[in-house]
Amino acid sequence: QVQLVESGGGSVQPGGSLRLSCATSGFTFSTSLMSWYRQAPGKGRELVAVITSGGDSRNYADSVKGRFTISRDNAKGTVYLQMNSLRPEDTAVYYCNARENVYTYWGQGTQVTVSS
């Protein structure tokens, strides 16, 4: 059974930091492309960051470049999103996504709220 479980969300003031984690099981994590998406209220789901299976290549949405960092630990089957200098517009539900060959898996999401 495939599982992706996000954690680390919460409420933070502008300028603060959070670290999201996504613990996975049930598929071959080490050969999967891993991504973080987010969905703000009333908006569509958008890609935030993606990391290749070996961690050698990472890409980010323009809106988070220089502030967010995606990383992974293949031994633990976990992907992370370090979020610094958070802004109110970063408020959203953040989802972990895995792509293994033709299959795509999603986590249940974790809420991030940035507000003073």
C-alpha cells in the first residue's frame, strides 16, 4: 500500500521558517521523481519544487526561488521542503507528490499559514 504522509505544517509569522517532511512507503522511492505542490484557497494546485531520484537536479517555481529548498533522503524514503522567509502568499495546503514510471501518488496535504 502506497503511503505519503506530510508533516511539519503550521502557522508562522511573515519572515519565519518551516520544514515540511513527507515520509513514504509502498513504492520504490529511490527511483522516483519527488515534488511538492501547493494549493491556496480558491486557486489551482501549483508545482513548488521538484527533485530527481538521485537528488542531482532540483527545480523551483519562480515565486519560491532563493527561499525554499527541496531535498531527499533515499535511505529514509523521505523528501523535505525547507521554507525560509515565508510570506503571506505562501499560505496554502502543501502536498507531496511521487512519480514512479507511469504512476503518480499524492499525500493528504499539510496546511501552512503565514500571517501576522
